Amino acid sequence: MVTKLRFSRLKPPSGGRSPRWIRLLVLGAVQLTGVGAFAQTANFGSATLAPGFSADAGTLRGQTGGSSSLPGIVANRDKDGNLCLGFGSSTPDHLITLQGNFSALTLQVNSNRAVSTLVVQGPGNVVRCASGNNRAPNATLSGTDWAGGTYRVWVGSNVSGEQFNYTLTIRE
């Protein structure tokens, strides 16, 4: 048996605006599904990686240069208690989508001798952070148990507004 639904009462009034409850219902659905939870844009590029991905697929390039405090955007500490440091853009530099779970990944910044920082925010707002120093300037983040989904990645500097080019490599 097929039931026909009638939506004649849902038409906007002559003023052209939908009833307030419909707008609230749509807004609630967007929030519950996570659509719009964070902007799906990146400053320099994105990668979609499946297990066994090639070296080329795991290589991204960009340039630092923001003055926003990365801990202020994401978190002061990551899931393991490491400090999140650095300055960068308020918009993530890269989006990385993992098609499936990864038991281990390493992200490394090659910053040509500039001290770099790395802040990664993934599904469930899990945060991972790494920072270089004067002796080892390239931020390197090695971690286990990476869930499939989209990760927002910021490459930063330890100096506000400092600009340098970098290559970000991702390896299994």
C-alpha cells in the first residue's frame, strides 16, 4: 500500500519565508549530520589516500605565513598530551582524506632549515601535534591508529608571520 504525503501546508506564506520551525529543523539536521561542522577547504591542496598509496599521492606542498595561534584554533595539547605549537593560517593548509583505517602513518615537513610545526585534527576532533626545534627543524608526526575520514592539517612556524615554503610527506 502506497501512502501519498501531502505537503500543501509547508508552502511558504505570501511573504516568501518558510515557517520558523522548518528553518530550525533544517539547521538541526545539518548540525546532527556534521555537514558544515568545519569548512572543507584548504589553502594549498588535498590528498585522498587509500592503504598502499604511492609516494606521489602522499606529497603536498605549501607555504607558511599566518599569524593565528594554532593552539588557539585547535587545542593546546594533542591526544597524547604533546603541546600543540606554532602560528599559521586560520584555514587548514591541507585536507587529507583517509579511505579506510591505517595502523600507522608518518607526516613530515621538509622546511629547508626553518623550524616548523604540525597540527592535525581528524575525525571525532582527535588532535595530533608535532614541532621541530633548532637542532631538528622539520616537524615529524608518527602515530598509530588513524581512523578513516578527513583530517585538517596546519603547517606552521614557531614565529608569527614567518613565511617559508615546505613539502609535506605522508608515509605508511
